Amino acid sequence: MYELKREFTPGRSAEIGELLQNGFLSLKDKYALIGDVRGRGLMQGVELVVDRETKEPAPKHTNTLMETAKRVNLLIGKGGLYGNALRIAPPLSTKQEHVGEALKKLDYAFAQVMEMSF
């Protein structure tokens, strides 16, 4: 327990969380399906919408994205009133390289979903 307290401090969680959030914001610039990115520290959320103007939820896209991510060994949760928000809460032991790998897999999953017609 002492090792965890010493190595995985709140400051480190904030640093890794910022890296994660910046990655999601980059994906938002790339994919119109992402309506909003929000969170704090390692608790992050990505809202999927059909249209950014109307904010119409995209639950079908969300389900397909989660299944596509699962096929590349990236497990993420979902939530939100309409089931259109990705919930990302990696463990405290997450490292920068883990975040980079997860973002690459999520980028791939978004690209696959964008190619499909709903």
C-alpha cells in the first residue's frame, strides 16, 4: 500500500488524466461523432452525437464503437441518459505508453465506425 501512495500520487493522476483528455480532444477534432469531452483526472467521458449542432445522441454508434474497440482489446464503459457516452477510468498504475496505445486503438475504432452507415 505504501508503494502505491508514494508512486501514484494525485499529481501523477492529474498528469496522466490531462494526457488522456488531450488525446480525446485531438480525436474530437478528427471525428464529428464526438460531441463533447469532459472529466477530471483519470475519470474521463466522451459524448457521441449524430450532429454537434443538435446534440442528437448516437447510442448505435456508441455500441458499435465499443464492440470495435473490444476487438482490438480495448475495454471501455458507457453511460449517459441515452447510452451515448464513453466512460473511461483507467487504473492508477496507468502509464503514458498505456494512454498512447489506448488512444491509437480508439482512433482505429472511430475510423471504423465512421465508415459505416447507420
